[in-house]
Amino acid sequence: MSSAMDQAPATDSDAGRDAAEAASAGTGAREDRWRSGGVWLVGIGPGDDELLTLRAVRALRGADLVLTQREVASERLAGYREPVLRHCAAEAEIVDTGEIGREEAERLAVAAAGEGRRVVRLYSGDPFFFCDGAGLAAACRAAGVPVEVVPGVPAATAVAAYAGIPLSAASGEVRVLDAGDGTVDWERAGSGTATLVVFFAEPVLDDLAKRVQAAGRPAETPVAVVQMGTTTEQTTLVSTLGAVASESRKVGVSGPALVIVGEAVARRDELSWFESKPLYGWRVLVPRTKEQAAGLSEQLRSYGAVPEEVPTISVEPPRTPQQMERAVRGLVTGRYQWVAFTSVNAVRAIRERFEEYGLDARAFAGVKVAAVGEQTAAALAAFGIRADLVPDGEQSSEGLLRVWPPYDAELDPIERVLLPRADIATETLAAGLGKLGWEVDDITAYRTVRAAPPPAPIREAIKGGGFDAVLFTSSSTVRNLVGIAGKPHNVTTIAVIGPQTAKTAEEYGLRVDVRAPRASVAELAAALAEFGAEHRRRQVEAGQAVRRPSQMRRGRRKTT
């Protein structure tokens, strides 16, 4: 079996060379690339951490000292910088330059690099584009310290793109202005038909609109004001030069914003892609651990949602290990014809026990393997095992029983099935297999216990309608979430993975809004996205402002 690295295509990129060098040297490329120390000026883009360049990620991974950016004027936007720091090594020192100031940060960077440390200084957007990166670069050169600039995605272009505004579409000229220092020559900047992109720390749109009109722009000229650009809190006000000041006051425009003036703004209705995602801005509660929810959360983000993982159960080993030990011995000695896995956790429990004994997937040779659904089959594949039986329709114990063959003494040399499962699992599958003529070793592979309550702000958001939706992936997640955090508010959209989960939710007085067509977390997320798209479509067709469920608390829905 070839490894993923064996199958990776050849590349002449820096990342490919680093990987090759690391593999051949054994000690990794990090020490070679960063041996002498120095300062790296790294642009991290305007907000969305996925806009980081590969070069920026490599710089963060190799840093000993990381100086965060001080240009962020909004605490909300500063929160979007946190994921960037996930790329740092665990031993890296993080210093907030907002607490020490720009000059002290520059002195610290130069001194640390002079001592042989690898220093990364972060900047919003691009270090050399409306940031003070040039000052630090000059200080490094003067001190004889190696310096490297890692360009970032500039806010001017990225925010406009996320707002669906092609800056150069209506004019061959784009003028980018920083209105924060009060030195803009508006008569010159506002003349002609060039698209204007204006940075404001605190928007004063009355002054801007008057000055640009005084420079010759008509009052009907389209204007867009974008706040929290490229994040899932992005909002865009579209108006005209003559009306933007009064309309911005009505909707409460505040904080840093990007103002775009020109005919290019008229293309937004046609090209808006980010804010029109089906779950754009929806705060979605995922009652699973971060490890279990990784794929689901990524899928939700692709729909524009803001997922928040809250574990409701904790998976623990069985109280006594004897059953699992006998099961492993039975697998190795050929006791079983089939092994039936009904959850990802069951796969993980068996895999961990195998690894404790120095065994691997080869111990399953000659044994048929069944999986209750696609997610469980994927977990088996990651272990190196291909499932022989997966239900095509309903992915549940009932669905698996419908496709399970009855025991045939002439065709089946062994009549025994191993069923590793949770301590609280139902007897449906074991009983059904017994009716089909199989002997079942039904063992407890893991225990599920209720997780600790989430922090108070999360509990308040759950009960107070702060979440737009909650995804329930099992009956136990319903019971445990209500037990540790309370019942979701009646404006919250309730989405469930299957009929049993729906029944449990309804027993707790929750009206189920969304049901997955199949018992799959991917299908569940897709079904919620379809619901969100329909929710948006109805409001647009009615001529209403698009509002998320959490913004509709006054019009409370009735529960069943």
C-alpha cells in the first residue's frame, strides 16, 4: 500500500521543495530555512483566515516570536485574527503589539532577530499597503538584520470582491485612498470617473459624500459601504452619494469600513456571491466535539455559516476491559464471520485497542465488515478497511438489517457476528441479527457520558435565541444538550439527522424544521443549507429585508 506522500504529484513550489527536503533530511526544513534568525513581515489579509498565503503559513510555523498586528481598530474584527495563530508552533512566543506600541514592537523585533530568533510581525492586509511595514523593514536593514516581506491579500481588493463589486469593471482606473489622516485632496481624487476605494477608521460619510460631489460626481453615483469585510459578519450598504449619509445613520454604520464609489457598485446585484450564500451569517450550534465536527463545520462554513462546536457527550473506555480483550482475540483467531460497526466511535475504540496490542487492519483478513453509514465506512477506510456492507437507503440499524443476509449454514462457515457498540445503544441490530439466524457477541466498546455544561454565554445564547440553528446528529445529542444547557429557543431552526432523532426532539417540545434525506451529517448540513436558501428566497420575494432566525425573536414560532 502506498502512502499519501508516495501518491502526491511532483511540484517545484517552495512548499514542495520544503516537504522533500524535510523528508530527506529527517530533521525538517524548518531549521534549515530559519537557522540564522531574521524578521518576516507577514500580511494576513483583511479578515478571512483562509486568505493566508502558503508562504505566510510557512513563516508562522517557523517563528520563535510572533508580534500581532496593531492596525485592527475593531475588537470584533480582531477576533477573526485568532485562527491565524493556530499555524504557530506550540513553543512560539506571542506578543500583542497593541499593548506595547509600534516603536517598542520594532525594537523588540530587531533585538530578537539579532539574538538569532525567528521573528514574524503580522500586518492586516499587506505590510506595504496602508500599513507601517516599511518602517520595520528599514530598521532591520539599518541594524543589519535579515528581513523578508510576505505580501498579503490587500483589503481594498479582497473586500470589494467579497462584496461582489468588480473594481475595474466600469472604469479603467481605481484610486485607493486612506481618509484616516485627513490629507486626501478630494478635488483631485474625486474628479473623473475612476472607482474610488476609501478606507475609514470611523466613517464620516457626510463629509466624504459632499466632497466627492463637490469634485464633480453626480448625487446619483452608486456607493457601497462595507463593514467587517471578508468575515461572516460582513454587511454591505448600497446607496448613492446623495443618500448614503442619511441611510448609513439609519442602519447604524460604525467602526472601520471600506467605501466604494463608482459605477462598478451597480454590478453588486448581479455578482454578490458571499452574502448570498444560503446560510450566510447563520450561527449554527453543532453539539459535537471539535474533532468529530471538523468536516461538518467546514461544510457549514462553505455555506456561509458560523459553526460553534459544543460537545454534549464524552466518550470513555468501558468500565472493564475483558469484553474488548476477548473480542480482539476472537478477531485474530477467526471466531467471527462478520463485524458490524454502528458508529465512528466504535471504529475508533476497536482501532485504539488494536494499536495497544500492536495490531493493525491486517487482523481483519477473512472477516466481513459492515458499516451503518457513510461516515462509519469512511472511518473504517481511514483504518485501512473497506466495508463489505453499507446500506444504500436509510443509514441506521434498521437500514443495515434490511440489507443484511440471513445466516446460511451451507454458505457461511461461521455463524457469529461481533457487534462493538456504545453502552447506551439500542438492541435493534442485535435482535434483528438474531432473527436472521446469526449468533451475536454484543459488547460494550465505549461508554458515553454527559459532557460538562458549556460556558454561560453559550447557554444563554441557546435559551435566548442567539443561535440561528442547531444540528442534532443523534437522540443522545438532543437529551444531553437540553440537560447541560437547556432547550433551544423557539426561533432556532431545529435540524435532525433521522426519524429517531426527530422523535426525541419532538418529545422535548422542539418542532423539527429540517430532516436529512439520509442519515449522514453531510446530508444534514446540505438540507439545512436548502432550508436557509428557501428562507432567504421567501423574504426577498416578499420585498422584506433578509433576516436570520435569530433576528426574528419578536415573531416567535410555536413549538409542538
